[in-house]
Amino acid sequence: MKSVLEKYIPVIGLEVHLQVLTQSKLFCGCATLFGQAPNSHVCPICLGLPGSLPVLNGLVVEQGIKMALATHCQIAPLGRFARKNYFYPDLPKGYQISMYELPLAERGFVEIEVNGIVKKIGLTRIHMEEDAGKNMHEGIAGKSHVDLNRAGVPLLEMVSEPDIRSPEEAAAYLKKLREIAVYTGASDADMEKGNLRCDANISLMPIGGTVFGTRAEIKNMNSFRFVQKALEYEIERQADILDDGGKVVLETRLWDTKRGATFSMRSKEAAHDYRYFPEPDLVPLQISVAWIDAVRKKMPELADSKRERFIRDYQIPEYDAIVLTASQALADFFEKAISVYGQNKEKAKVMSNWIMGALLQELKNDHKEIEEILFKPEDLATLLTMIDDGTISGKIAKSVFEDMYKTGASPKIIVQEKGLVQVSDEGALEKIIDEVVLANPKELAGFKEGKTKLMGFFVGEIMKKTQGKANPAKVNELLKKKLN
Ligand code: ADP
Ligand code: MG
Ligand code: ZN
């Protein structure tokens, strides 16, 4: 890869398909539910039966407007649906309703950061289209079946400018789009369910050149890692061809995970192959300024500005802010917890440490999301307050936290029921210290002879005797007095 990059610059443009988060399909009332019995969510419209007429789902437009606003696009006052004609068994109508000459939005950008360098990636266009069904071959000997539950499910296609210059930038761009989609609620962008899929276009340009080379298009990848790996592979493959004086062919290729290679699927179709024409069954889409404004008012604060606000208002390090704004729910959890615990720099950092450490670790071990957590942010605030006011020690707090996480019980109740309150009372502690010192005459003699390290032994014994409940600072103080 290194030597290749001394000669060529990769030029990459991505086409991303996002499944829009709506209850019903793009042009009919059928549910968009995933994992249902085959062909259980279909109707004459999404089956493409003659005489049925599509009706546009306004919520999809709204979700599209959200993505367009979040990516700084110009929203078209007039959009138009178009028929993209091709034959495939999973497309009962013989055409897909998409948008062609007049998309939903154009000329936006997304900001990414790779190795500390911030860069804008241009967005060419965003358009709405319907998904196709799914052909099923596995486990069906000698036959293929078609499941049309997905036919007519709304998608947003987001096409980038060829501004991306490395596989790392491609991955950063995809992560950014996913983050925006999740924050705006336009899509859950769940890649395992195929709700975010990507076609990657890539070509190589000799260093110092000004004209882009011929690209290959790698179809339909649903993992950031695959996109990155496929692009890395393509860079090597195309460089080998160019080094040998050959020409890269404009074609559609597939990524084969098992072989770790891309292979040719078909020569690339051109727009005229699809015989696009305006969809006669749908009126042109008019998006008023008032509609856009209404959607803008509903837009949540996006990750980037939340991150900046966290750094500014709570004075937490940038790294913490990035972790805590990974999702809206996590950011909300932190803010709620801090609002109860207290809003100063020190407390914010302590809270951040607990969330990034103990909390995210437990969630990761359990493969769970923050939304599934059993206790409330207020409970975490209470726990930290109990450490601060000396009710429990930091060590005990860890075990209380584990209890809270497992059962959802409030920390006060856990501490009470398990009798975990820290012992700071001097009288009580002195009594225990006396007992421990009396019971260990040999160590006491050793200490008196100058083995000061035995101090640790005594502290350990006292902690053992109190099941970790003795206030360690107090124990140290009293023990020193006693022994000297
Ligand atoms: P199509 O719809 O046929 O795939 P488009 O013109 O819409 O073609 O381009 C699709 C994607 O290919 C866009 O993301 C664009 O940025 C990218 N692209 C266009 N030309 C090149 C090139 N020479 N090298 C790499 N990517 C390219
Ligand atoms: Mg394409
Ligand atoms: Zn339907």
C-alpha cells in the first residue's frame, strides 16, 4: 500500500442507502417491520398490481429534510419521482420509483476528522427511493423464493462528491453519516440489518495529475470494515493494472469477505440503460419554506455541537466529550446525572470517569445499550454524592455500583440493606484498632523495632475486620497516633 501511495492518489465517492425510520412504506400503508414471515407485509401497491396507485408518505420527506438540513444541503423547492426501469425477480413492478433529475436536496457537505485533520466531503445529492424485495436461495434446494416485505420500504440515497482520498476517510465519512442519521432519528442506520448500505466508487490518479481515472464501483457493503478492506484491495488491484500500462475498466464489482478480494460482477450500467422517465402516478413534490422551517424546529442538537458544548460548559476533555456524545441517549444520561450531582469541572470529570469506566464497561460486557440500563442517572449522582460526603468509601462504591447495575436498586437502599455505611466514628474505630494491635503482638514489636512497613499490615487487618467499611483516612490517622 505504501509504495502505491507514493505514485497514486485514491479518489473515492460513496453512495449510501439509509433505510428511513418510519412505520409504513414509502407509497403504501404496509409496515416496515424487519424479520417478519415472508410476504406478510404486502399490498397491491408494493406488489405492483395493475391499477394500484402510490401515495407518498410525508414522514419520509420529513426525515429526508432532516438529513438534508444536517448535511447543509439545498433543499429543492420542487422534486420529482422517476421510474428507474430494470427487470429483476425482486422488483415486481419492473421499475423502481426513485428520483432522478429533481432530487430532494443537493450540494451539501459533511465534516470528517482523520488523524486530527478536519475536512469537508461534498454531498452531491439526496433522494428518496423505494427498496426492492429479497430473493432467497439458501436452504431451498433447486428453487429460489422471493420475499416482498422489503419492497417499497423507504430509502434515502446520499451520493458524495469524489472528495474522499483514503479508505480511512471513507470509514470516517460513513461513521459521520451514521451518527447524523441516528441523532436526527432519520434512520437507525443499523448495519447488521442492512439499514445502512454503501456502494464505493474508486479510481486512482497519478500524483500530480488533474484528471480522475476510470473508477470501479463496489456494490452493497454493510460494514465499515468491509468498505475499508474492499477499498484497500481495490487500490492495490488498480495500481497493478496501471503499473503494467493497462486500463481500469468501468465496472461493478462485489466484495468477497471470505477471499478478501473484489471480483467483477458486470460492466457498469449507464443512466440511459434505465430509461428513466417522470413517474406519472405521483404529482411533483413541492416543499415549502414553511415545511422546512417546521422540520428545522424539530431538529435535535447534533453530535458536533453537543460535543463542543460539553467541552465548553462542563470543561471535560475532548476525548470524554467524544465518548459521551457517541449517542443521544448516552449524552442525555450524562447531562441528567450531572444536573443532579452538581455542575462544576471536578464533578463533571468524576461523573465522566464513572460513565466511561464502570458503566460503559458493564454495558460492553453485556452487549447492551445505554437505553437498557436498569438504574436512573439520578442514582449514579446519589452514589457519587455518598462517596463525597464520606458515607461510603470509593471501594465500596464500586460494589454498590455493580449491584445497582444488576438490580436497578437505588444506591441508598443497597448501602442500607447491606450495612455498607463507612465507619468514621473515632470511638468505634479506636476500639477496633486496639483489638487488632492487641491480637498481633509480634507485628507490634516489629513495628517498634523500626519495621514501619508493618503499618500496612495493621491497616489491612482493620479493613478486614470491618469488611472494608472503615474510613481509610481516619484509620491511618488514628493508627499513627496509637503506634507512635
Ligand atoms: P452512478 O449513479 O452511475 O454510480 P454517479 O455519477 O452518480 O454514477 O457517481 C456515483 C459516485 O461515483 C459518486 O459518489 C461520485 O462521487 C463517484 N465518482 C464519480 N467519478 C469518480 C471517479 N472518477 N473516481 C471515483 N469516484 C467517482
Ligand atoms: Mg452507482
Ligand atoms: Zn404495501
